[in-house]
Amino acid sequence: MTATLMDGRAESRRLLDETAVRAATFARTRGRRPCLATVLVGDDPASRTYVRMKVTRCAATGIESRRVDLPAETTTEQLVRVLRDLSADPLVDGILLQHPTPAHIDERAAFEAIAADKDVDGVTGASFAAMAFGGPGFASCTPAGILRLLDAYEVPLRGRRAVVVGRSAILGKPVGMLLLARDATVTYCHSRTLDLAAHVAEADVVVAAVGRPELVRGDWIKPGAVVIDAGYNPGNVGDVEFEAAAARAGLITPVPGGVGPMTIAVLLSQTVEAAHHHG
Ligand code: NAP
């Protein structure tokens, strides 16, 4: 392997330590801890695990969590009502709707029921607009975590070619917007892209956000490129063929221990930021 590993665990610890200090200051001066409401619909085991991890991390960082677990048969209307109530609750600073929600839920309608100033997961249209137009608002957590990791390793972005593989609303699209805001030349690839290999081969920075094990082959990577693997597939396998990519890349994220820990750290950091705004 020639690439240097981008250590998301170490970088996320730094952000969590900083967040814990800001949470403690908030609690001391305002007489209550910042509060993140987590909303889970149904009992998908992976989603349960993700919520549990976030709640545990909140406790360790001095953030209160309010858990709302709803049955699988919850309707979109019921979920929207719950999210509107949390949005109106002065003791709730941030709201996380664990996704994906069950198939019968209109997920977009549910996301949009979250008040923009509590959208610490960065899933609403208002947050996307903030990322696209550079206005105030929260960023989507995984994309923001990726940018923090790139900055921690002082990866230059201005004028560089960035290729994002995947265009989901919470990952691919917003990470492309954040890279564009930093003056990278951004190409989005997706399931209809012709000759994915040729696009990836041009990239100085590759972000893989697909959800298909080792879709991005190692021999596509331009020598010295920076490879960010946001994918997480069963068996701790990313979306990039790790060993072969690491033999060519300059920097690469491991799976696990790369992008994943950054996501939770950004979520908690944005929750404390929201609390400071709410007062
Ligand atoms: P998603 O909503 O399923 O989107 C997947 C994207 O990949 C789509 O845009 C799709 O294109 C594209 N795609 C599918 N097959 C392709 C192919 N053969 N070639 C090129 N593009 C292809 O997934 P997501 O929510 O963005 O998640 C992506 C991955 O990131 C998953 O592994 C997920 O577990 C992981 N993830 C990690 C974190 C974290 O914290 N580390 C957070 C969120 C997600 P179309 O648009 O054309 O269908």
C-alpha cells in the first residue's frame, strides 16, 4: 500500500472533544443541556443500531437525547405531526429522523416537517439550498464530515477535478455542492453514467457514495488521487476496492474508521450549534 490512511476516528474524536466543551459551556450558562430528538420508525435492526450509537455518543458528549420510537405502521401524516411537534418544542434543539424510513412513508414530506433551524442532519430542502447557495443553515452530516476530513489532511480542492459517484439527496448531491463551493470542478456519476471507469480515472478526488461493494475498482484510480469511500456494505466492505486502490492513491479512507465516525461527530456538533442559536 502506498496511500496514507485518512483516520476518521482520530479526526472525529477531535471534533467530539471540541463539541463536548461547547456543550458543557451551554449547560453551564443556560441551565440545561443541548437536546437532540431522534425519531425512528419501525424496527429495522441496522437503523436501531445507528440510533443507539447516536444516543450513546450524545450521552458521552454532554448532549441530552429524546428518543421517539414509532411503530412500523406509522403513517406519513402521523410522522409529520410528531416532527412538527418536536420542531415547536423549545426544549428540543436538533431533530434526527433515522432514514431510510419504511417504504410506505413519504420520506421527503417527513423531512420537510423538520424546522430548518433544527435540521441538524441537513436533510431538508432549506439545508440543501444553504449548501448550494452558501447561505446560513446546516450541512448534511456525511458530506460535511467528508469535507472536514479533506481539510484535516490539507487536500487542495480549488481547480481540482472531483468525481462523486452517487447522487442521493443526503450524500452524493450535497457533497458535490460542498466541493463546488470550494472551487473543485465537480462531475456527478450515477447508475446511468456511461464509462464510469473513464470518469474516475480523471479524478484528483474521488467520492464513492453508492452502496455497492467494491464498485470502484482500484485500477481506475489516478496515481496520487484522494479516495473517499462513504460506502458501507455488509461485512465492513466499502464501495471502493480498497487494497488495489490504496496501491495507487495518495490518501484513502478505510472502511470502517473513515467517513462513518465523522458523520456522527458532525451531527452532534451541529446539535450544539443549534442549541446556541436557540438559547
Ligand atoms: P442511495 O440513496 O441508494 O444512492 C446510491 C447512488 O448510487 C444513486 O445515486 C445511484 O444512482 C448510484 N448508483 C447505483 N448503482 C450505480 C452504479 N452501478 N454506478 C454508478 N452509480 C450507481 O445511497 P446513499 O444513501 O447515498 O448511500 C450510499 C452509500 O453510502 C451506502 O453504502 C450507505 O450505506 C453509505 N452511507 C454511509 C454513511 C456514513 O455515515 N458513512 C451515511 C449515509 C450513507 P441513481 O441515482 O442513478 O439510482
